[in-house]
Amino acid sequence: MKRSQETGTTPRGKPPSGAPGEEGESAALAAIAAMPEPYRTMGGGLHAIIKVTAPALAPRTWYGMPAYARNGKVICFFRGGDKFKERYMTLGFNEDANLDDGAMWPVAFALTDLAAPEEARIAALVRKAVG
């Protein structure tokens, strides 16, 4: 077996294209804990919403971001605004999310606050995404 297959990296030591990142809730929680405020608090809230709404999704990291997968495929993820110097947190959904709505639909949402209305909308999106 090649060393790159053993370590899950390319021969130059980089994660392969589409690298899954670390598996498990501890990796996702560590990524959230590393976020600066207010993203850390919002990330904790998003994690809780996703875990309660879709307990079948497995927490993990994906390109360093907290993500939630089904059968190894990331359904949704989020990142703090500091990652790309944005003024908002991003909640995104990948192609395996069941959000299709005609010929065009949103797959990413900007989030500046996480209050009851946003929590309800996020829970509804996650429920729809896991179908």
C-alpha cells in the first residue's frame, strides 16, 4: 500500500480533492470552539439545531468547517465569517441535500444572528435537506 493511501493524503502531503476532513463530533466541536465570537456561539447553536433536527446526520469536519454527513456525503456545513473575512456566518448545503425547488434554489444562507425565527427556519431547511 502506498504511503498516501495509508495517510489519506496525496504524495505531496495535501488532502485529496474532496477531502472529508476529520470524522466525528469531537472534530466538529473543536472546529466550532476554534471560531472567534460571535461565530463560536452561533456555531454551537447551529450544531444543536442540526443534531436535534437530523440525528441521523454524522458530525465531522469538511475543509476545516463543521459539517454533517449522511452515508459519507456532506449534506450541510457552516463556517464563521472570519474564514473569508465576511461579515456573516454561512450555512451551506451540498448537492445531496434535498432542497431542489424548480430550476433554481438557494444552497447557502448568510446568518448574522441566531434567534428563534432563524432557529425555526434552519430546522425546517435541515429537515427538508435530509428529506
